[in-house]
Amino acid sequence: MTRRVVVLGGGTGGTLVANRLRRRFRLGELEVVVVDQDDRHVYQPGLLFVPFGLADPDDIVRPRGRQLRDGISFRRQTVDRVDIEDRVVHLGDGSSVRYDVLVVASGARLLPDETPGLTGPGWMSDVFTFYTPQGAGALAGALATFDGGRLVVNVVDLPIKCPVAPLEFCFLADSYFTRRGIREKVDITYATPLDAAFTKPVAAAHLGDLLSQRGIELVTEFNTGEVDGSGRSLTSYDGRSLAFDLAVVVPLHGGAEFVGRSAGLGDELDFVPADERTLQSKAAPEVFVVGDAAAIPASKAGSVAHFAGETVVENIVRFLDGEPLVETFDGHANCFVETGHGKALLIDFNYEQEPLPGRYPSMVGLPLLKESRANHLAKRLFEPFYWHALLPGRDVPGVGAAMPVAGKRVPVAQKEMP
Amino acid sequence: MTTATLAAREVELNDEGFFVDPTSWSEEMVPELAQREGIDVLTDAHWTVIRFMRREFFEKGTGPTVRVLGKTSGVSVKELYQLFPKGPAKVAARIAGIPKPRGCI
């Protein structure tokens, strides 16, 4: 009997899981259906470069269906809700699809309307986000004509996709204004709800130092309560205000809307709780979660979706065979952090181990937590690997799912983790 | 790590003032803990948040963030900041005797 896996979401996680599953089974054994509301697959790491004229928004978007192997059906349709009891997905057009296994890969959704004033006056003229192709494109226009003043980069609250991206934006802005010869006319401020530049202590210290070296002011524990676009200021819940001439805001994130409409599937932010090692959802044994949609203590990042995808595929195969699941996902994330001026640093971490200095993936490799030209080149050269190796489900040379420790300088007395 | 005496009992706190062992906490310690945070008058709303924080921690393994608190505790984010002006998630976690909310990575 042919069994059916339905994958909700044709982004990084959903695409690579569908492609890997297709390769593991013969056509008659398993049907793979991918559902997405649109046919625009965005190479999201490229969004960071768009505002600075280093990438074109049109070049980082490709059709979703074309990234899927032959033999996978792609349904372009919204999802109304999942009926977990009956194992049925109800689609927006009133049709429904039954499943033996469901993969929730519907990512994170931007919620700019949840912050009072953010999408009011000034939105997309003085207040921008670079987390969408449209926003990043519009911001490119605004930066090109920006001749000086206060640039405020703000993260409203976590979780967000790619938590290092707003920092990278600051570094690239510093580099950009320097290149244009007007750096001294621009004040750059990074306002974060965290109590440091980043979540993990060693990396936070490194990144905090880099901010101060670049003359970027760091404002911590700033929980944006309101954006006043006409008065050009951000106000935090504790009453502090930040005046700006140009604001770049990373809005609140939540999971897909259908998660909220599916009884028993998601949490209060519409993300889907799952076992952090097996990625089986807490909602039902035949439901798995990959990528940003998951409520697990890992970063919302493409690398995490990539590494988690391997565990999800293995566990779907085992689930269908009635075998015990593997607990192989270790929370591994691997992020190139652009630091401007043609350099980048690399951080590599998992559930247990925070980002450390050293080399990746072993003693011979890219420097970790240290700026280098090689890391910048690796980041810029990653895009072809993304389309041609990662999404099709081929193994990327030198990049394994489990976090490597060989090249890392682990502190002798590991500091107590908070 | 420091040792503090609260409600005549010795408890261990970490460098940031969070309980090392959440089970060593008791409700009698709350007024003293609140005072250490500059909160002299504890209202019912404070207690609602404190009890909610503990329940969430023992259910989910981490205390909620401000945003989740605002969505689920029945107390709005604005009100949370009025109750705990120095940052609801961290301050309420310290008073509720649970570790620093893990937040997000």
C-alpha cells in the first residue's frame, strides 16, 4: 500500500526533507506531497545584502516547485487547518489531503502589526525591515539617498529568524557608509531586548567588542513597545526613547496562521513543540517538525533546518517501519556572520556547546569567532550550494549534521551555562 | 554563587540573583525577594504573575518571556512593566525562584 507524507511548507526545511524522502523510497511505496501558499522560494541569507546593493531581490527568489524532485506533488494552496485526530489537512480551497506522516515546515511569519505604530506613518519610508524581499528592496532605495543622521537597528523581541542578521546589518551599514565617505555623519545604534549583543556569552563578548570597535552604540534590554513614525522615535516598555532618522526594525515573529487554527498543534506563538532530539511533535507521533516552525531551544536558521532535516527524514523512515526513533539532532547551528569590510566570522554551536573560538570543521579549516576574508567568501559562495546541493538533499562536503568539536578551544573549566 | 537568608532559611543564588534550586523556594520568601527588587507592595497581580511563572517553569522547563507572559498570563505587557518596571521576565523569575528564562537563541 502506498503511504503518504504531506509536507506543509516548501522552504528550506520542507524542500530538503521532501527531496531526501523521495530518494529513500520507490514511487509506489511512498507519495510525497508538498503544500505551500505561493511559489516563491526565497534564499533568505541573500536578504541581508539587498539593502546595500550587493544582491538584487529578484535574483534570490526561485519557484518552489522547481526545487522539488520528480515524483513529488506540489500543491499551491493555503492551509486552513490540520485535523490531528483524523490525520487530514484541510486546504484553503475546501479540499483535503489525508496523511500517514505530516511534516510541519511552515517556518516563521513576520508580525509587524503586533507592535503599535510599526506599520503606521513612516512604514516603508523611514521605518523598514529587511526580512522580506520588498522591505529589503525598499530599504536599498532609502539607504542610497541617506546622507547622514541616526540609523537605529532594532529587534522587537525574540525569537527571530537568523538572530545574528541584525548585527550583520549594523556591520554592513558601517562598511557601507565608510565606503560612501559619510561614516562620520551617521550614528548607528543597535537596540536589542537581550542583555548583551547576543545570546551566548563568549560570542556576545566578541560581537559586543566588534560593535564598539566600529563605533556602533549598543542599547540592551530595549523591549520596543511603540514606534512613532511621524515623530521618528522608538519607545520601550520601560519608558526609554530612541530617536531615529532611519529605523530598521526586525518585527515580532510567530508561526504559521494555520497552526493556531489546528487544535492541539502549536504553542501560544503558533510554533509547534517537538522533542528536541527526535523532532517528533508533542501533538501526535506521526507529526514531525523541521526548521523555524519548531518550538525547540535551537536557532531559527537555515543551517538548523538543514541539520534537523537529516534527523527528520531518518525518523520518518523509522516511524513508517515501526522502529524506534533516533535521538540524533543536537541543536547544531552554523552561521557566517558578516562583519563588513569584506570580512566575516563563523560561529558553530549546539544545545550544549556555545560558540567557541578555534577552527571549523577541524584543526584545518575556517577560523571560528574571528574575522577573516575566507569566511566572507564562504558566505557569499554558499548560495549555489544552497540551490544545488542543500535543497536537493545532497550532502554538502565538509558540513555534517552533528556539531564537530575537533578544532575548538573548549575552556578548561567550562563556565556554568545560564 | 551566593547564599542568602530568606524567611529564615538559607538558599543559594547564582551571580545574577536567580535561584540555583527552584525547589528551595517558598511563598514566605516572596516579600523579601520583592523588596530586593525594589517592590515594596505586592498586589494580587504580582502574585498572579509569580505563580504563573513557576507553573510554566515546572511544566516547560523554562520560564516564559515577556511576550509569552503577555499572551498567556492574563496580564498585558504594559501592565507587566508597571508591576515589574526593571523587566518583567527576569525580575519575576528571580522573585518566583526559577532560573533566568532561557528566552531564545
